[in-house]
Amino acid sequence: MKKRQAVSASILVLLLVLAFPAVCSARWKWNANRTRCYNTSTHKYAKSSWERISGKWYYFDDKGYIKTGRFRVGNNYYYVRKSSGRASNEKIKNYFYGKDGAAIKNRWKKIGKNWFYFGANGKLKTGRFQVKNQTYYCTKTKGRVTKKRVGDYYYNKNGVMVKNRFVGDYYYGKNGKAKYGKFVVDGDTYYCIKKSGIVRNRWYKKRFYDEDGKMVTNSWIGKGKNKCYVNGKGVITKGNKNPKDPPSEKDIRLLAALVYWESGNQSYEGKVAVASVVVNRMESSRFPDTLKGVIYQSGQFDPAMNGTLDSLYHSGKKIQSDCTKAAKEVLTGGSKLKGYYYFNCYSGRKQIGNHYFS
């Protein structure tokens, strides 16, 4: 009997404890248009304070009116909606509001899979900017750029701008900008073309650059009739004064495949003319300066665009011998149709077989 009474008493005490906060908690009542809130316990309107009402946080100014949208309290900015109260752990436009509702400042924040940086005023940083002497680049939607080139600059896996080093076929200097033209790094001379990068294993502007991109000096280059000697400045002083870069087998096959699809049913002269158009473009500032760049330039050669060129090039099958011969002749000896950059089956300045050239 006594045990049963003790249990009942314990239950009663527990119920009183649980009920006590409900009895003592403030009761809030909104006015008709939900701009002010009245405390029925203290008989006062909320003023200059945060109040939790129905599980949501609201701020009331010194006149007792609710603050909504983005506003400042002390040194922090907050965002409040009438319907849902204070925003927390949420990005709204260019700001992110943390767990306590305050807009975060001077820090990185991961949102989804992407990292964003919010500056001294809490605003999202975009474009190029600095944090602790490191330069970053952020976009508005994807955040921090990593392992990517943006304009003339490259950002590594941590999103930091690369400086004073090579990345792929480009060298980025002390200000992070890619170097173009002739430049020197650690005593070695390089040459970079903006569209295609460092010149490698070829002659360019009467200088030879090795497979690492370094200008060759004080050495013999080439074999046979193509052999020549360059001095300390890379200038030819002995042997062939006008050496040519021997075309690679890959380049010959690529051009031969294009010649086949564009002029496989034409005479040998017609095939050479088509190959010459490609080389003319390589030597013109109006087009890319590499064979691959010219052939795959958007909207130029249908076989390159529709996949038939690649199907032949990568097939391993023998390409029509005249097409291969024409490609090799032009790549080795130069264009046989100087000044022509286009061909079609309708009209032009010069006709060869079924093609008109202009």
C-alpha cells in the first residue's frame, strides 16, 4: 500500500514539473496585421529584442514592430520572414546565415558540393579575390574554381591561383598570368603560342625547341640534308639554313583522312589542293595554328564534325595511297596553292576538278 502511494506521489510530482514551464511561459498574441506581438503575461509589447514565438525567432525594434527581410542587430546581419521567422543555415541571395541566424563573414562555407567565400560585409565573393595573400576565383553558382583555367590564369586543386610554374603547356608567371611569346625561366628560353601553348620538338621562328619546350643552343639538330648547327642564341650558323619539321605519322594520317573524305574521288592535283587549304589556314592568323586545331575548328569541315573523320583516322585501316601521298607532300614541302583558304562545289576563284577554291 505504502509502495503504491509512493509511486503515485512520484507521478504527481513529475506531472507538476512538466506542467510548470507551460504555466510560467510567456503567451504571445499578434495584432491583426502581424506587425507587433503582445505578451499576455507581462502585458507588454516585445521591443528591441529577439523573441521565440511558436518555435520561431522574431526581432522587434525599439517601437515594438517586427523586423523582416535583411537587417542589422549589433554587429551582425540577420534575415527574417513573417511566415517562418529567422533564417538559419541558409543561403539567401548573396549571403549565408549560420546556425544562430547571423550572416557569416570572412570565411569559406561549403554549400552542397561547392565552396563559397563570404567577405567582411558577409557578401558572397565572386570573380578573382584574395584571402590571406592567396588568390582565388569563385563563380556565383559553382563557387570556388579548382583545377581549371579561367582566362589567362590557372587555379589548382585547392582553388589557389598558380604562380611561377608550368601547368600543362602553359607557364604562369609571378602574377599568375600565362606567359606568351618568348620568355625565360631558370635560364632556359621558351616560346608560348596563346592558342596552343608551349612550342615543343619543332622549329618556330627560326629557333628549335626540344620536347620539354626549351630552346636548343650550341648543338647540332636534325639529320642528313636537314642537319644544322645553332649557336648560344639558337641561331643557325652551319648546315641547312632553312630546315623543316618532319611531319609525324599521326599528322600525315589525320590530314590524309580529311583529304579522303573531302576529295577521295578527285584527281591527285585536287587532293593536294585540299591539303594545301588546310596548311594555308595553319599559317594564317585568322585560323588556329595547329593541324588538329584547323581540322576540328567548329563549323569548318563536315567529316570532322559528324564523326566520319575520326572513324577512319582511328580505325587502323589503310587510307587511299594518293590521299596519304598528298598529305605528306604538303606537310613536308608546304602549300601548293598559296592564298586559298576555302573550297566548295559551287563557285570560287579557281576550279580544280569538282571543287572551286577561294
